Amino acid sequence: MKLAEIVQGNVYVDTNVLYMYLRADPLHLADIEHFLIRVVRGELTAYVSLLVVDELFYRLLLALIKERAGHNPLNVLREDLPGAIADYGPPVAQAVQKLLTLPHFALVGTDPRDLTPMLNNITRFGLLPRDALHVTLMQRLQITQIASDDADFDRVTGIERYWIVNPPIA
């Protein structure tokens, strides 16, 4: 279902939703803002894992470097990682922290006991390890809704994916 169709409850939020919001995707910004307003009002609770924060920070960092330096961000990082982090990291960290301090955002971490279920989810649903770990966290937290544009989650039984751009393949 589309992101706007989430009725209520707990929602695991994938990186791509937050990235599209922070990078101000003009085509879909209104839908994402509506979703986030509902979270802030307490109609929904958004669960964001440290894995999502890790990926979000890295993707935002690469985008900012490319935008400001005007060339391949991986080369910028390879040439001077500490300097690049000092130059570009603070605004990214500030944006991520500001987003995650919104009301009704819950930050969740992994647990060593997540390993076996993650490995099972890899083979059971044909997922890459990070996606399998997202599913494992959702299972542990008993969350059945995910806000994501990643259609791989459509293969997971018991999970309803709410999308922005990429509808499920029928």
C-alpha cells in the first residue's frame, strides 16, 4: 500500500524514506511529510534501527560531498577521510540527530540473539543480510508494517510494506 495508507500503529522505517525526506525529493516530499506529521502527532510510532541510521548517514554524506566537491565522493573519502568527515560530517550528523529527536521516533539496536533469525530470514525470504536483519528486528519487536521503497520486503510473509515510489510487483 502507499505510504499515505498506513492507518495506525508501529511502523519500521527504512533508510530510503528518510533519505528522500532529508534530500527533499520534490516529487514525493508531501507524502513523506504527511507520514512524518502523523508520527509526530502520535498517530504512528516510527521505529528506526541503528542500521538505518548508519546507512542514512553514509548516503547523505556521499550526496553532500558530491554536491559540494563536484566529483566522485568515494575519491574524496579515499584521499582524506578525516578531512572529509570534518568538512562534511557535522551537517549530516545534525540533520540525522534532529530527525531522530522528533516525538514518537524510537531508535532500536541489534542484539547478538538476532544472528540466528537473521540467517534464517536470509534463506527463507531470499533477502540480503541487512534486509534480513531489518526483518529480524521487526519480528522481535512484533512490528508488521514497514515504510520502505524496497520491494524485497514484499517476499516476507507477515509484513505489510508501505511504499512511496515502488509499488509491489503483482
